[in-house]
Amino acid sequence: MADPFLPPTDPRRRAERGLARVSARRRPPERTKASTLDSRIHNRALVLATLYHQGAMSRSEIARTLGLTAPTVSALIAELEGDGLVVDIGPRKGSRLGKPASVMRIDDDAAHILTVDLSGSEYFSGAVLNLRGDVVQRARVRYGDTLGEPAIELVFQLVGELMDLAPRRILGIGVGSPGIVGDAGVIHHAAHLGWSELPLAAQLTERSGVPAYVGNDVNIAALAVLHFRNAKTQNLMVITIEHGVGAGLIVGGELVEGEQFAAGEIGHVTVDEDGDPCICGHRGCLEPLIDAAELRMRLAGRDPSERDAVLADAGRALGSVLAPISSVLNLNEIALLGPPDLVEGSFLDAAAAVIRARTYTPISASLTMRSFAGDSDLILLGGASIVLSGELGVW
């Protein structure tokens, strides 16, 4: 068991998170006693997490960092070298006199990850990434108004194209989909694609022969901000207004999905009880007030001088919903996604001002709001996050 007092950023803590997913896939649920295989998988994930997050290290440095024996680390390194995941880059420059220790590092291009973003309004987009999230190849397929089974076939077509583009072996497939997505990669409901109870992860694995992971698009965008966009905190929220309104929530470095996998559905929180009716059956919901399409309709035909006022009103509505959430969870970062011309400026500034005005000063003082509007790779990187976690246990 991991030390409960390890900081969240410690590689051993990071490995514990990913290890839970790796172990769940590889062990029968009825087993309760640790085995030699359990320990090897556990320690392998620890070594990979350490090299991934701390960079090149010698075997002895790894052993000291993780509290493992030298023979255990040597055996694991030999195994990882055999798998092609770790390479020996020779002695560190400036080593002391005597026989210098070899330094090991992860080979970032040892395998590739296929990632797919299904959140676009016209296209499904995908990429081949290396283990650091660098884009190797891209592809996309237009789906337009295609729904149901034909849309699923287009996803398979896109994945097939990406497989042909991948120059190395494929570690896994990571998919970000709109809608409610369960932890087995089942899309329980994605209305605008006409999908219900779709076991997409299992279908992709069956067709490709490669492990596949599917997550809600905003949730995995939050993972991408945490892992690939230099987040300074373990408590953050990502809000999107691109197609409807949704949120991805990270608390203590862990994704919060909820028992019904619907955490982050803030679009139908009531902001104005006397407001207009919403499609959900309530009145005055947040989504009609800040969704990008709705905002553009309200801005159409208005004088440019009125633009900032309209966007500020929308930002204040968002801030009124986020203020209590920020206080309860002590969020340190809120990231906004959507069209840059809507998100940046008056909208973001007004939301931040309301949060500051309605929360306890120590909480608001530690909170940063920033825009990731126009960052088209966030969901693709989130797909890489769930593959790296599930297959290597590095997070």
C-alpha cells in the first residue's frame, strides 16, 4: 500500500492511480491476496512513472527513489528494455571517476497512441501521438449530420486510417466523446450523435486488436490540462461552451465522474427562476445563457459597442454557478474552452470577478482562470492520458 502521506505529485502516488486501472484489467475481481505477479505489475508501474515524470535516471537512483532493491530494479529495467519502452543512454556526462553508471530513460517513440476527438461540429478528428503527446500524424473524417450506426462506422474508418499512419506499434486507442460515458468505455447517451448504450471501447478493441479507452470529451480535456498543459494544481475544473455547456472536474489529481458518470453537468443549473424555459424542462438554466451558439444569436445584429455587455452578462451567469463550486472544492484553476472571440475578454473577466466577489478571500486569491479557447488538441491529449494510465500506469 502506498504511503498515505506521499504528496500527490510523487511518482509513487502517480503510479498508484494508474495501477488501479491496470490491475483491474489484468486480475480476476475475486482475488484478495497479493501475488508475485501483482507486485511485479505494481513495481513496473512505479519504475515507468518515475522515469516518465523525473527523466533519465540510473538503476541505483531509481532504487533509492522508490525504496526497491537493486536486483528488483535491474530485473524490471531488463524487462522494460526487452519491451522497447526503456533505453540505455550511457553514462551521465560529468560522472565521477570509476565505472560510471548507465542512465535509463523512456523511449518516447517506442510506441504510438491513437487518439480520436468526437466533439467537433462537422468532423471527427484524430492523431497519432508518441508517448509524450507529440503529434506524429493527423487525420479526420467529415460526419456532418450523420447519426447512429453510420456515424459509428465513420469512427472505425478514422481509426483504421490512423492505424495505417502509425509508424510504430500501437500502445492503445483513446477516444473523447460527448455525452455520458461509463468507466468501461460505454457511451450511455450521446444525443447529437444518436448513440445510446454504445460499447465503443469494446468494439474498437475487437476490430483493431488494440486496447481502447473511451471517456467523456470534457473530462479527458481536464486530464489533458492537468498532465500536458502545465497545471500548477491538483484541483481544477475545465468548462466548455463549444457545443452546449459541460465541465470536467479534477480533485486531488483524480478525475471526478460521479456514480452516474454525469458529474460536471452544470449547464442545467438554474440561474434565473423566472428565466426562459429550457429543453430540460426547467427555467433559466445556465446553458442557454452561455452556450456559444446561443451567444452568437444574441450578438447577431447588435452594435459592436454592445458586444462586451452581452458577453459580460453571460460571464456573470457562469460566475454565479462556479462561485459555490469553487468554495466547496477549493479549486485553484478554472480553464475555459470555446470560441476565442467569445471566451476571451469580457466573458472570462466577468466570470472571474463574480467568483472573487462571492467567495472567501483565501479561496479566490488562490484561484486562476485561464482560457484554452482554440486549443484543438486538448481532447486528443486527454485520450493519450487515459491510454498511458490504463496501459502503463504512469498517472
